[in-house]
Amino acid sequence: MRGISKKKYKEMNLYDLICTAQEDNYDALEEIIKREQKNIYASFCYLGAKKENISDLTQEALFRMSKNIKTLKNPKLFKSWLSQIVSNLFYDELRKKQRTLDSVSIDSYWLNDENSDNCILHICDNTTKPDDKTLNKELTDVIRETICQLPEHFRLVIILRELQGLSYEEIAKITKTNVGTVKSRIARARNKMQECLKPYLH
């Protein structure tokens, strides 16, 4: 793999990147980090971590991923494995501070500031009218606030399902519950969100 250019790594699928990184290839590992860091940051935002801790938590998650990636026996399970690192790290932080999960607004993490390194998601549609753009931003803010206000166990499963894209079985393993419980929690979380979004749905 020494002759592979960095451009080639960008074109590789995640499975091949992981296999290559497990062979002590730093360039492959660097590409994985670039692909995953924003998603990890967003996960901590949605989980309700304090703003001042999110960057440190993200860096620690990436460090643990890099340090332990060779222990991952099945690269196809990478997303689930990484989500387990994120959730474990978050709950370790909660236990360390001996506090309960707060319901907070995370609008400040998502400011549409092109100069901000922490800007994760944007709603961009240059073809829409100003009124439509305002409604889109308002809807996005409501979705974020609604997720943050969900009970802890509902919040985690909806993030793992909708943001991380994990299967019910993978979520059940991470949360140490059964698939039925996972499906029930996701359904209830979605119902709660639907109630809050009714005024915006036509």
C-alpha cells in the first residue's frame, strides 16, 4: 500500500480503509478520522454534552478508535463498534461528573457560520424563497431541540438509528437491551418528534 496516493485513499470504501489501517497504515487511518470526526462531534451534540466538552470528547473518541482499531475483528461492524466507543465515553463523562443528562438547546453548535470549524450541518437551498429558508431553519431547530428534550434512553436509540444508521440488532447490543425494546423506544421517540413537528408538516 506504500505506493497509494492520498487521493486513492479518499476513493476507497470504508471496509477497505479499515483493513488497510489495521495493517498500520497511517494514511488510511487519517482518512477514516476525516470521514468520522464530524459525525462523532454531531453525536455528542445530540446526546447533550456540554459545549465546552464536545471537542475534547470527540478527540478522545477518535484517539480510542485509532488506538484500538486493530482489535476490531470484523470491519463490517465498524459503525457499531465506533458508536459503542462514543456512547461509553459519553456515559463515562456523566458518571465522572455525577450528574444526570440535561435537556439543552444545541442551536449554538449549528450556527450557519462558514468560518466555523464546528459547523456540522447546513440547510442549503439556493433555489428556495427567503420565507422557505426561514421555515427550513426553524424546522431544523425544532428537530434538534426535540431530540435534546427526549428522555435519555429514547435519545440514544434515535441517534444511533437516524444519525449513525445502525440496525436494531446493533443498537440492542450497544444499549444492552433486546430488539423489541429498541423498536419500542425508537417508535415512541418518533411519535414524540412527530407531535412536535405537526405545525410544520403539510
